[in-house]
Amino acid sequence: MQARAEFTVEPFVDGNPGPHVLAAVDAVRVSGLDPQIGPFATVVEGDAVHVTDALLAMLTAARRTGATRVSVQIDFHD
């Protein structure tokens, strides 16, 4: 099973990602996935287990570096 996840880390400042955003994206990257950073959200795709494990690392990194809110949407497909 595959998954596509989209996440937004707040507080959000357009064009000026804070350390909480950078840490979240780096955590996904370190997991071996290739996050696609968009203007309002970051998208990651891959094996569902790999994506969900990466999201746990992302949430932990974001929380530890000052995030006040993280929104996540996950679509699972074959």
C-alpha cells in the first residue's frame, strides 16, 4: 500500500520557514523520503509504513522545536 501525506507546520510565515518547519522537513528527509515543499504545505509520498513512520519523526521534531500546530492529511492507495 502507498500513501501520500501533506502537512503544514505552524506558526506559518510565508517565505520565512522557522526552525520548527525546517526541523520537520529535515526529519522526513532523514527518513529517506523526498519531501516536496510547497507554498503552504509539504507533500511526501511512498510506502504507507515508511510515510507514517516519517510522519511520527516529523511530528516529534516539529514539537521539540516550537511548533504550535501541525496539520496532516494522508491518502492511502494501492
